[in-house]
Amino acid sequence: MIGSTVTGELPWELSGGNVGMAFGLEYREERGSYSPGDLAQTGASSTNKSEPTNGKLDSKDIYAEAIFPILDSLELDLAARYADHSITGGDVTWNAGIEFTPLDTLKFRASAATAIRTPNISDLYGGRGETFATVADPCNGIDASTSGQVADNCRSIQSINDRITDQGVFELTQTEAQGTGGTTGGNADVKAETADTWSAGVIWQVMDDLSITLDYYDIAVKDAISTTSRTTVLNRCFDVASSDFSANCNGAAIRDQNGALIEVHSGTSNENNIDTSGFDTEINYTVDLGPGSFRAQLIWNYTNEYVITGIEDGDAVDYVGEVLYPEHRANLNLSYLIDDFNLAWRMRYWHSVVDSVNEENFNFTTGEPLTTYNEIDAVVYHDINARYNFSENFEASVGVRNLFDKEPPILPQGTNSGGTGINTASEAYDVTGRYFYAGVNVRF
């Protein structure tokens, strides 16, 4: 990355002072590659078959920001950026913020902005990896009398029609339903995500040693990048006019001689719109205690909504309360400092959740929702660490993550959030167990 920035004050004085300005140019180039071992690339290892990733992109940006001190207690911040991305093209984003400080101990702030997330190397060029995640065949259960476009397209496939003729219905066995492989990977046609955001908050210095920050946020993301589920690939393939139907879904679906799916392939795309809102709170308290000082910090998030709307079908689901979107998350950080020695204790809280708000999990044998594994209790992890500054440029530290070796909740095969092979959701829960570490930091 190469960048250049010019900052300073303009000879334009307002009641609160001179206008501050910043201008900049930036060139950024990203290259990414990942090469699985030869055995993994051929599928001869114990892991799923995985292809290598290799790609590059670049972006040329120009930006400007101005701070207008309208009054001693009122400040306006305006910023804009133009980014020319080698893959997705040019985009303009902007930000407008305001801060009002009626008292030395009280500040109000608000902002509105547009944002963009361009696809990364993995989104665009990720090598295809093998998957055996659950996939639903829209032809399962079709018989000669089933009406509708999907049924017509299913019966147009010879192997499915033959099975209906012989057995009266195309009904998959348990082995066939669970045995659909396939791959997922990048997609060079992915576009950028865009977002409209606004927030408002207050900072209150209650007393010298106690401060409280509270912010409300509202974010709307359009064209969110996601991996298209393989079931969605099939539904889109079959729910079309007969004249537009492709029996192999343009190469994305492969069936055996009995009509059962053996492979379904998918990739990244701009699948959804996302609307989320909530509150972020931070409370800091510091007090002298004995020979040192004690500090407590609480960081808490409350998620009011996390609605994902499918761009194509328009279905909207609020996922608050599901594994990756708990209603409450919090960190409590406690530390004690004596001269150059610091001892810290952190507690990480993840609220109680369900595996699926839509009961998308199911028992492979009965097809019924996995109610036993849908309810997941709240989890608290404890971490400790100690640091000592031997000098201004030399620091040593030791610590333990997940001090009490808390095991993650079980999310077995058939659950919506459980990962294949680990039977839990690694994005939410600690899968490493108690973890010791030590290190030194040296500044030159």
C-alpha cells in the first residue's frame, strides 16, 4: 500500500476555531494465495478435497475530510472518499457527524454515513472446497399426480420419471438424502456490498473515575456477500419455465442412474440485504486500591434486530437469538496495576440462544426438528494474563484463555450451526479448550 496525506488548518475561522482539513491519495494492492497439500487437492487425505486459491486486486482512492468548529461546544465533521476498485469499479462513500458538548462532563454525538465492502480474494477467487452439508432435493416426494412447475421439471428428468413409474413416487432413502456431496468456492462476478448507517450516542463523565458511553446504531446492508446455499441453487434451478429448465442446473447438479443427487455445487454471490440495530454500552471505573490502582471495564452489546432478506425471494427472517446473533454479548475486564506489573481478568459472556429460529435443523431418521439440541445455555469464558514492563522497550506476558476449560455446546450432525467434524459452532464458542501462552514484546 502507498499513501499520501496532507493535513492542516484553513485560514477560515469559526466561533470555535479554524477549520481543519485533510486530503489524501492511496493505492492498495492485495494478493492472496492458499495451496492445500497435494493429498488434500486430490482428495486422498482425511480432510475434504480442496482446490488452491490465487488472485489479486487493487484499489485507487482519493479522500477528504473537514472539521468545522461551529461553536466551542459544537463541531461538525464531513468526509468523502472515491475508490476505484479493479474488480467492482468506482464508488463514492461519505460520512457526516456532529458532536455537542453542553458540559465538560457530557457529550452528545450522532453520525450518518454510507459504506462499502468490496469482495476479498476469497470471495472472488476462493478455490473450490468439498462439502457434505445438508441439501434438500426439490424433487423428493414428487409423484405422477403432483402439480406445479417444479414437479413438471422433475418428471422431465428420465431417471426420476423412471423411478416414479416403478415405485409410484420419487422418494429418497436416508442414505441418498445424506450422501449429496459437492463444492463451494469463490465467484469472480461478485459485486460490492453497500451500507447506509446512522448512530447516536452520549458520553457521560459521571465523576473523575467513572464514565459511561451509550450508542444506538442502525445499519442497512444491500447486496451482502454470502455463500449461496446448495438448496437455494436447486430451488432456483427447478422453479422456472420448462423452456428455461436445465436438467443438470447448468452443471451445478449431478444425479446418479436412480435420480438421486450425488453432487451439488455453489459459490459466493450477492444474496441478501441485512438490517441490524442495537445498543453498544461501555462503562469504565478506576480507583486507587492499596499500593496500586484497580480498573473495571464493561463492554455490552444488545442486538435489537438482525434481519436478513433474500434479494430474490424477498423472505425476511430476524435471526436475533440464533447461535451467531445472541441478543446479549458482553466482556467484563478487571485489572490491577502496581507500578510496572499488571494483572488482568476477563470474562466473556455469550447469551443463551437457539440453534435455529426456523427449526432448520432436523433428525436424519425422522425428519423432525432437533428440539434436544435447539436450546443452548448462556456461556461465560474466563481469561487471565499478567504483564511486566522491564523497561520502556521490553515487556513480558503470560496468560491462560478459557481458564476453567469450558467445553463448547454440542451441535451434532443435522443442526443448523454445527460444523462438520467439530460438532459445534466455532464462530461462537471456544473449541480449543484451556490455552496457555507466554510472550515478549521488544521495541527497537
